[in-house]
Amino acid sequence: IFGENLQVSDFDDSRLPEYLRLKVLEVDACGATVKLHHELPKKFHNGSRLSSEVVGSKEFNTPLGDSWPGEGELPYEVELSQANQRKAFPALCEVDGKVGAVLFLKESEAKLQHQRGILQLFKLENGSQLKFMKRTIHISREMELSWFLNYRDYADDLLGRAMLEAFGRDAWEIRDSDTYNTLALNAKQNIGEIEIKLFRQLENLYTVYRQVDDLANKIKLRGNVSYIDLRRQLDFLFAPKFLRRAAVFESYSRFLRGVKLRCERILDSPSRDEAKLETLAKYLDCFYLTVESSEDISLKPEHYEFWLLLEECRLAVFTPEITPAIRSPLKQLEAISKNWKFG
């Protein structure tokens, strides 16, 4: 409102009185107090990952290594032997290039980390093949300057997407070493063909992107509000790390088709587009403000899913002739936003 710039240092909690500072009470399985922490202990810092010190989690924590951790099949979920009977989700976890198994309280985080663990196992076993494949990825100078000037590890991320597709199954469903070994062998044999397919898809996306970018620049003088929204949408679609998003090869062609049609309509009637934008403006503003400092949205599953919903809502509002992948996205957006906590 007043145009003042805020800094992190403005929120120095050392100036708060003791009764307003965060404290953590650690209890045992019977609910008896173990310790009162006046600062958040380091063992609670790693997202929803559970330390082996937590009652009931030790048997699901395995040492880090270069192969599938532990024996037997990882269950999809377990119930901890605590008074509150919390559910937890066993998953693979990659740390410093090694892979182990741990528990997470959030299923979404468990799925994300399990996927990264599967990828790391494959990288450890097929390093030479992947290095060779990486050297065969050659993008045009124009594409490099548009998308990858500040995104230098794009080849690794493209290979990562090819690996995931080569397994032929959702990584979350790979729960034991036998299944992993069978699928990994199949992935090793067909990853080259899949990499070529994904690269061609990327080149096709870039062709449409150039057309959309040119149209957006024409709109700059016609409708300032619409142009600002289009530019932030395109910048976010192709922000650094964007190849880590499954949506690139699943939904981006629809998203760009929608943006192109919207641009053509803005050139005919800027005011009509601005009226439609009002339907989504508050949701978009809150979302982009929330992820402003996020380097990689794929690491935040809840934000990622909300972003996909917003993109489907854009199609529903601006280009309803393009069938959304989500049923009644606007109704879902309104329902979710009532309880959505941005940040």
C-alpha cells in the first residue's frame, strides 16, 4: 500500500518476548514430556521426514548406500506406535549421492523423495551410459538464449524425465528391489529412444513458444494489464528448472495453445480479456507472490498441484474450447482456496 520495501531482517524474532516465541514440546509414546525445546531441534528441520529417534520409525530407516536399501517390500504407509497413532509413509531418500529409506509424515513429500531416490539409484548404476547420452543433447543457440541462459543443468533434467518415463511405471509403485531391477533393466534399453522423443517434443514446444512470445510483445501496447499477466505466465512456465515438471511433456502443448488463442483475442478486444482476468486475478496474485522466491516448484508438491489447477482454470476462462484435464477446475479452485495457506 505504501510502497515500502520489506527485508527479512525486519522480522527479527529476537525482539519478541519469550511467550511469543516458538517452542516445541517433545513427548514419548505415553504422552509424557521428554524435553521442552526453546528452539526447533535440528532433527525436525528436514520437512516432514522423521528421525529414527521418533518412536516406531527406526525399523524403516536404513543406512545410505549405492543399491536398493534394506530387504523386502516397502509398505505404502505405516501406523506409528504412538498415542496419537500418526500415519507415516516409507520412501527412498537421496542424500549426497547415496540412497536410503526413511519415513515421511506427508505422503506428497514421500512420493517426491521416493522418485528422486529411484532416479539416483539408476544414475549410480548407469553413469557411463548417461554421460554419453548427455553429450548427444544439442539445442539451438536461439533456444539456449531464450530458455537456458540461466538454466545450465537442463540436459541433466531432460535425462531425468527420460529416465522416469523409461521405467514405464509411477516411481511410487516401485516398492522392492526385484521390481526395481526388472524395470531398471528395461529402462536402460529404451531410455535412448525416449530421450530423442522428448527432445523433439521440446523443439516443437519452442516453435509455438516463439509464436506466442511475438504475439505477447504486440499486446504490450494494447493491453497493459493483460500483457503483465501473460508475461508472468510465460516466465513461470519456462523458469529455470522447468524441465523437472512432468507437465512440460504432458500439458505444455495445451497451455501454449491456450496462451496463443488468448493473445489473438486480446488483439481484437483487450477490455474483454481484462474483464475475464478479474475472475482469476486474486488467486494468481497470491500464487505468484507465494512462489516468488522458489527456485524449483517441483520440490513443493502442494504448490505444484495448485499451479496446475490455476493453469487449467486459465484455459477454462480464456479458451473454453480447449478441454481441461481437470473436471470443473474453477469450482475446485474456489473450494480449495477457502482453506489454502499461501507461503
